[in-house]
Amino acid sequence: MHPIQMVDLKKQYHKIKTEVDEAVLNVIESTAFINGKPVQEFANNLSAYLGVKHVIPCANGTDALQIAMMALGLQPGDEVITPSFTFIATTEVIALLRLTPVFVDVDPKTFCIDPASLEKAITPKTKAIVPVHLYGHAAPMDEIMAIANKHKLTVIEDNAQAIGGDYISKSSEKMASPAGASRRKTGTIGHVGTTSFFPSKNLGAYGDGGAIFTDDDALADKMKMIANHGQRKRYYYEMVGCNSRLDTLQAAVLNIKLKHLDEYIKARQSVADFYDRAFANNTKLTIPYRASYCSHVFHQYTLVLNDVNRDGLNAFLAEHQIPSMIYYPVPGHHQQMFEQYETAKVSLPVTDWLTERVISLPIHTEMDTEQLKFITTKVLEYVNR
Ligand SMILES: Cc1ncc(COP(=O)(O)O)c(C=O)c1O
């Protein structure tokens, strides 16, 4: 059996090697390492794929969030509401910009921000909401946009884990695409969307990368400027910005991988289907929920364990060369980083409950049936003991 990994990037690379090698060599030959032609080509291709007006490439998904927040012109102490149950980057950038992260609870089924907790956390200082489409499942954007519109708040979707996902709206006009359809790509529903091209992401580069999306011309212009040292015209700096670029080499790789994104998503969904079939009837395991309003793109396949020793399962799987991961072992509001924030001293029972019970199994585009049978057999062997 081929060794099992959380993500098998090597096997995936070998399937597109000829194309990738040629594109990478072309960049080297051109020596246009910074802002070479593939960068704008990729921005255009991604914008067409997502159905969004502007795509601004940048250095990574953390910068993407930071640039988006810088562009909103928020003042120190302004509050930004976000789930605590997410990767640290989402909340870290809020604090980095001297804004106040306000941690709210998630829905136990979707693992995404809970609209009721969100609305309760709004104060006169609230300026923005950052929903996260965690593990590849969309947050309930209809409800979030309705709350945001009611309170005049900006929504930045952290789409690092859900690129390529579809969101099917119930109604809201913000959802209507130019063609009038109610199906939109995640990351294009809020005022701004951000993503990461970290190698293990569903659309991963061969190094770091990120992007920001928006339909808002003025915001796009400002974010482009911020990502480029605050300059529009060379050597004339209008505001404090940063240096955040997507490398030409990464753009060249991403241009190729973008063509395969839908097929990569299907492969991940088939892995999830296999796991679901194996685990669905086991009372000790709760399989990932799939809301009818979105297509789950399965960046992670995450089970909730019911009365199972998680460390024991993790160790048992490791003994059989099956990796498994806990995303995330400590939620944001319990991190030392935020201990001086009053807003971190909140009770988030669902977040705490999930943090102790979730476990993610290997999922990627190259998994075969032999590996899946082995993993599911071993998981069931342990939980049925
Ligand atoms: C939800 C979420 N937000 C933000 C990021 C940050 O992306 P990057 O690692 O490219 O900075 C990640 C990636 O790890 C993520 O999963």
C-alpha cells in the first residue's frame, strides 16, 4: 500500500509534472520573478473562475486578511467579530492592527460562526465580521449578510479552507450573480473575501501565496495600493502599506492547478463519501454535516468523537502509520496571545466542546480505495473496542 499522508502533494505533482516543470522553467528563463506575466494571468483566471470582479494576489492568506482589514480604515479599539474555532491567522491579524477581536461561538454541526451568537456580540464599536468557511464548509452567509446589512457592518470572508465551494442563497439580493443565479462561490458573497495558497490547501502553491477578492472597485484599488507599500505611483506613498506579493513562480504553478481545482474538489468529496459510508451508522462518530446551502469542498474530513479517547485513537492510528490531526487543539479565546483581552474571557461552550472532540483524517486528491479501507477499518477497530 502507498504510504498514507494527511496530504500527498508529491503524487499530485507527478500527474501535472510536465506542465508544471515547463511553466516554472519559463519563469526562470524570463527572470521576471516579481510581478511577471503569470501573476496577472492568474488573477484574471481566478476572477473568472470565482465570478468576482477583482482578485488581488498577495504573499499569503494571513496578509490577505491583514490587507483587507487595513483597507477598511478601522481605528484602534474597533471591534471585529470572529469565531474562536479557527486557525490563529484569522484572529491574530485583528489584534496586530490594534483592533479588538470579539470571539463568538460556532454551530456544532457546521463548525462555522453561529448567527445568533454573532448578533448578540454586536456593540456600538463593532465594525466588521470575519466568518470562516471552516474545513471547506460554508458559513451561513444569508444570515450573516442580513445581520451585517442591518447593523451596517463589513463582512470579510476567510475562505482559506473553502476555495471552489458553492454557496446557494435562499434569497438575499447580495447573492444575485450577474447572471441572476443564486449560486455563488464562497469568498465572493461578503464585501471582501480572502484565501491562502499554502501548499496543502485545496488550491495550493509550491510555497506561500494568497489572494483577496471583491466586487467593490474603490476597495480593490485601496487594497492593491496597500499590498504595494501604499503606492499607486512608483515612489509616491499615499499611506502606510506593506509588501505583499505573489511570486511569479507560484502564480505559474497556480495557473495550472486552478484548471484542476474542480476535479481536485471532486476527488476530496469522493474520499469524504467513502468515510461517510463507513462511519455513518456508528454512534461513537459524528460525520461532517453537509448543509443544503453549500457544497462541502472537504479541505478537512473532521469527525466529532462521542465517548472515544481521542489521544488513544490518534496513537492507535499512528501505530498503523495512519496520520490524524487535531484542528485546533486550543481555540483562540484560550490562547496566551489574547490573555489581556476582556473579549477573550467569554464562555464559548460549543467551541470548547468541539475542541476536545474533533479529529481530522487524511484527505487529499490522491487517496486510493486500499488506503481508505485500511483507515476506516482501523478507526472502527479502535472505536468499537
Ligand atoms: C482559516 C485560515 N485562515 C487564514 C490562513 C492563513 O493562511 P497563510 O498560512 O497562507 O498565511 C489559513 C491557513 O493556514 C487558514 O486555514
